[in-house]
Amino acid sequence: MGFIIRKTSDPRFPEVEERVNWYLNRLRELEAACGRAAGSVRLMAVAKTVPTEKVNAALSSGACLVGENRVQELLARKNQYSCPKSQIHFIGHLQTNKIRDIINAVSCVESVDSLHLARALSAAAEKAGIQMDCLLEVNIGMEESKSGFSPEGVLEAAGEIAAMPSLTLRGLMTVQPAAASAAHDGRYFRRMEALYRALQEAYPQADTLSMGMTGDFEEAVRCGATIVRIGRGLFGSRDRQMG
Ligand SMILES: *Cc1c(COP(=O)(O)O)cnc(C)c1O
């Protein structure tokens, strides 16, 4: 009889381990139902407002990525995460004057939302002597309140960004309109899937489609998501986290 090697989870947060296991099982079920390979969807723990030890508990329970929205939060605790930088992605709006702060703390910026930001990120990566993975954020619902490339413009922008020397274009990211999420209306995710397939034809290194949150990750997986970004579903509602 062999031993099954498991990561040891943090006994202080059994509910986090339970939630991570629930998501991992549900992702495996959805992958199977869609005819996708087991493990083709990665579970990201979205860390905003969540205490670092709880995020680490999610990692040790099997979540494989951490998503940070806020530069300040990331800087305050980047050395306290129990995972290497390769598992930390930036997913929030990034101002160009903050790039320097995060360039060595994350392995991927999922929220590249303009050519201006892409150019500044590539320049900073070059200066730091690194290659930075990036996803292009698509404002799929064309909402005023969100930044990102338009669905009509993202493929053209991808051409320019793929040619930037210190960026590696890995795919697309989106947050769909809240109303569509609540209505389980898959049309925006289907549009994202079509954009992603078109991107992959032109740029075979593009292997990442980051979409789906607590309220809509199932639809996202059915539409080809390779990363789902889960906050509340793992850690509870954010107004109970602070303090
Ligand atoms: C907060 C956030 C998430 C997670 O949202 P939940 O509804 O808590 O799962 C995912 N992606 C981004 C960009 C976010 O800001």
C-alpha cells in the first residue's frame, strides 16, 4: 500500500479547506461534462480584503493561484504568501506609476486594459530583466464603469502587444456585467470564447482564458475558461473580512 501524498492544510481554517475541495470537485465535474481534460481549469483564490493566513490555507488546500487587485495589499504581504511568485497574478486596475512596485511580485498581469499600460509594462519588464506574462482585459459588456479593450478592438491591440519584447501574451480576461451574471446569461462568455479562439489562431502561445467568479464560474467553464477567479465563494462575503 502506498501513501497518498497530500498537502497539509491549515487546521485553523477548516471551512476554507472545505470550500476549496468543493470547488475542485465541481470543476472536475464540469470539465468532465464538457469533455475537457481534468485539471484544465485552474482555481484562483482572489485575495482582496482576505487575511493572508486564509489565502495561504486556500493554497495549501489545493487552490493553485492567488489573485491580487490592489497594489498596496500585494506589497504589504507578498513575502508572506506560501507560494512562489509564479502563482501570483495581478487582476486589478493598474496605474502605470505603480508598475515598478509590482513588477517583481507577480508572474502575470491579467488586467492589461490599454496599449498605454502594455507599453509601460513591457518597458518596466525589460528594465527589470524579466519577461512578463499578460492577459488582455476585455470590457465585454462595454460598460462605462469598467476599463478594458472593446471586443471589436482587442485582436488588433493583441497584434501590437504580442510584438512588445518583454511581454508574453497569454490570453484574455474579463468580468462580465453583473446583470448577465445574475441572469446566468451566457452570451458574453460565448463571445469571449470566440475572441479567445481567434486569438489562439494568431498567437499559439495564448493558452489562458480567465473568466468566471463566484456567481458565474459554471457558465465560464462551459465557455472555455482556463482560470476561474473565486473570492466570496472561498472566503465568505467581503464585508465580514475586514478588521
Ligand atoms: C473580486 C474579484 C473577483 C472575485 O469575485 P467574487 O465574486 O468574490 O468571487 C474576481 N475577479 C476580479 C477582477 C475581482 O475584482
